Amino acid sequence: MTIKLTKGGNISLAKEAPGLTVAVLGLGWGKKEKKGFFGGKKKVEIDLDASCLMFDDQKELIDTIWWKQLKSRDGSIIHKGDDLTGGGQDGTPNEEIVVHLNNIPQNIQTIVFTVNSYSSETFDGIPNAFCVLKDKQSGNTIAQYDLSVQGGGHTGLVIAKLYRNNGEWKFKALEDWGSGQTFEKLLPVIIPSL
């Protein structure tokens, strides 16, 4: 059964997905509607970029996985590729990041997932934005939450984090807003949430 999360929602993967070894975080969004020259509306492509950041227990950034580096240096996390347009089918992620939990180095305490608007288009008006956490082996959805992307004119979002707690992995929905074309601009928002 899929758990519906909201901002701040937190789950134990050991409890909700016993035996989970490979998790997939998917991010989905639709095309943005804009007014045309003659009052009509048209759908426009939005280039959003999902990223993944690996931090140690000292809150030091160890590695980043994003469209410029699709695999962590240790091979434990793989980005499945950059979607430059958006507008996929409802419920189908546009971008996915695969996390091999058993291969994450022991010094990594927290894995943070972000999304940025590479074209600097604000998130206002982007429909059907969501985050989903799945079990890669079974294909089952563990948790999902809809992202409220309205208001504020933001171009960056800290989506969620996977983190170790007493030897087990937990997942927390963050939904902390920021700005910037890439994850670097979100670091001041990320660090306090570690």
C-alpha cells in the first residue's frame, strides 16, 4: 500500500519496505500553460533537473549526481537521464534516480534530492508535480507526495532525503524552497535540514 506523504512526513524503510535494497526516487511534472498572443493558451516545455547529493555525518558534501554526472563516484547511485521537456503521462516520473542502499558507503549519512529549473522558469503553473519512492525490484510504490509548486516564483526545491537513523534508512519529505539553476544554489537551504 502506497503511503501518501506531505511536507515533513517521515517513514522507516525497514518498516514500510522490509528487505528493500534498491530504491528509486522519481520526479514527475507536466507542461506549463502560458497565454498566447491572441488570448489562447499553449503548453510549454519546462526543463527541470533532478539532482542527488551525498553528505557524511559531518554535513560535508561528498558527491553529487545530476545531469553532468549521472553516476556517483562509488557507483551506488545512478541518475537515469535528463528530461528536457516535461509533460510525461500522469503518474509517470520524468526523471528517476536509482539508489543501491547496500552499496552506499558507511560514511554517507544523508542523501538529499533536489530539483531546479535549468531555464530559470519559475515553478508557478507547472501541473501534476510529484515525487515517488519505489522498490526497484518489485516495482511497488512505497511512498508518494504531490508537490505544491504554486506561488513564490521559486526555481529550486529540496524534495526529500534518505538518511540513516540507528542503522536503518528513513525517508523524509522536505519540500523546502529556494532559487537557482542548479543544486549549488540550494546548499544554504539543504544544510540546515541535514
